[in-house]
Amino acid sequence: MPGIRNSYQEGSIVRTARAKGPDQWVYRWRETQPDGTGLRRSKIVGDLMHYPTKADAKRLVENFRSELNAASPVERIGSMTVAEAWGHFQANELRDPDVDRSPTTIQSYLDYFKAHILPQWGNVPLDEVKSVAVERWLRSLRKNPKPAPFVAHQGMKPVSENREYHAPLSPGTKAKIRNHFCALFSHCIRWELYGKLNPIRSVRQSAVRQRDPDILTLDEVRSILGNIKPLAIKMMVATAAASALRRSEFRGLKWEDLDLENCWFHCHRGLVGKSVTKMKTRASRKSVEMNPALAVALLGWRGSSLYPQDSDWVFASPYTNGEHPYWPESALKDHVRPAAIAAGITKRIGWHTFRHSLASLLGQQGEDVKVIQELLRHASPRLTADVYLQGHTAAKRSALDRVSEIFMLEATAP
């Protein structure tokens, strides 16, 4: 009946010993059978080596516990908490093949709910979640990474004195949290677990960047390439700089995806971590023109690569015997950023920096926004113009020189 509410099952975390290896954390709960009897169930969470405290183990099962407590709409209508609604969302929509969320998007939901939404709103009934309260909560969110060890000889400050650990979350991250929370309420409305008005839709949260991303000049890109020694990493950077492929896209390239004779990239997949992802939009699934000089360089790289077969990754890592491509963050840390420092470049560099830089360079050279949009494979030219096209300082000063006669006229005026 509507209004009837089953108790929310917390379950319990217990520590169990093993004959070999460290002790384990086990999550135990009771599962109600069709005849009304209870059945004890358990699940291994992890061992003490990776999760030394009970609190660590408890955090791991938060999403699973919410899913266990997902109940039918009839039992929960009018009284469901956010945690219970999240469990229902996981059980019925999060991995629904018709919705077709990518593995990285699913992980994003799991991470943001566990780290931010559930700790604040998990025990709050849906009808007590108000727009203004959510908006104020988003403004208060801070970074809270795991504390780094104190190392005296490196001059590191204790975590409590390090302001970076308590800095506000970026607007983009807050916007993603808001959108995930909004999707949860939309799900509840669709399943008639809640009313017809989504309170999160009224929450104001900008996703505007706090600072413009750094862009590199052609000379700076050449300097970075000149200071990178491993050929594989050099070719990764050259591909990122000359093609505007996203990090997940050039990482997901196999030799069979490249038409080096006719100069085309055929992007069929992305690769985030070890997860293969689909192309997000129709625009991103389009084939991309390849610079002929890059095609020649890639052909040379294939000839020297240990993994040149059609089914091999273009940037296969020998550390994994070719099973996976190079890890992008390791390549940045160990090779790309040191190469930039050696070249005297102090800009903040990530893989997306090369994409931004190419777009800005093309814009400075007078290329049409529509052409740049198609090279970047954006669905909207507005995103291309507003986010990716930055004018270089020298180019902007040159443009201003065209109106320098204003000052000449003023000097001759009576």
C-alpha cells in the first residue's frame, strides 16, 4: 500500500581471518524470501592490506547497500529516501542497455553519489530535498582527497595546512554532480516514486571554467617533441597535436582504424583506463581527416613498432606485452611535462591542451569556424567558438594595429 515503508537495511561489516594472506572484510545482510523467511547472505569486500579500517570497507559497500534496499514503487511511494531512490536507479536504469551509458559514465555516477550526494542527502526523504538547499550545498563543496604522507625532507606541509586539499570543487564538477542528482529525480518521477516537479531543475550551477586553458604555439609544440626520447610517446604527442583527437580516441586507435594511404582516422572506440567506450555522439563517430605529414610519420612508427598487426593498438605498451596502450597520465608525468620544462615552457599541459592549441591555431590563421568544428567533431559550432578558439596575444595585438590611426588623428586634432 502507498505510504508503507520497509526498514532500511544497513547490514554489517565483519572481519574474517584467512589461512594465508591478510584478513578480509565481509559484508553481511539478510535477504527476504517470497515466503517471508530471511536468508543470510554475505559478500567479500576486500582485505586489510587495501582497506585497513572498517570505515574504509563500509564506504565500499554504500552503492551496493543502496541497490539492496531498492524496493517496488508501491512500497516506497511518498516516503522513499535519496539512498533508496539511488538503489532503485541502480537496479533499473543505471546499466540499462536501452539507455546505453558508457562504462565511464556509469563509474561517474557511482563515484559522485558515493563521495558527495549520499553522505549529505542519503537519509533525506525525496520530498524534503529543496532547490535552495541543494544550491547552497553545491556552493560549499570542497576537494577532499586522501591525505598524502608527510615527508619532512621534501618540505611538504601537513594536510591540515595545505589549502589545496580544501579548495572548492570546480564549477564543472559541481555541474556534473547537479546533473546526476537531477537524473535521479527524473527517474523517480518516471517510475511514479515522486511527484511531477523535479526540484533539481531549479538549482543554479554554472559549468564555466575558472580559468582559460593554456594553449601552445607551434614552436612550443616542436620544442616539446624535440625533448621527448621514446618514439612511442613522441608519436602520441604528434598525433594529439596534429589531429585534435581526444585522449580516449587516440588511445583507442588500432592499426586497422588508420587509412594511411588516403589519410583518414576511422574512430570506432575510445579507451578510458582499461574500459573500451563507444563514441558519445554522432559527430564524434565521423571519420577524421589526417594530416599527410602525420600519415607518413605514423607509417614510419608502424614499421618500428613491436605491435604492427591490424588488430594491435597503435600505441601499444611493451610493459603490458601489447595488451594495453601506454597509460596517458604516466606518459604526461614521465615524458611530456619534463620535456616542456626542459624547453622552458611553464604552461599547464594536459592531453587536452593539444586539442585546444590546434583549434586556436586554426582560428588565428583565419579558418572558418565550421571547418574547425568538423575537425573537432563538435555537435555545435557555438562550443567550438566559445570554448576552444582562443586568440593568441600577438594575433590580437596585430588586429588592434589596424585601428592605430585613431591615435594619429587624435594627435593632429586641435
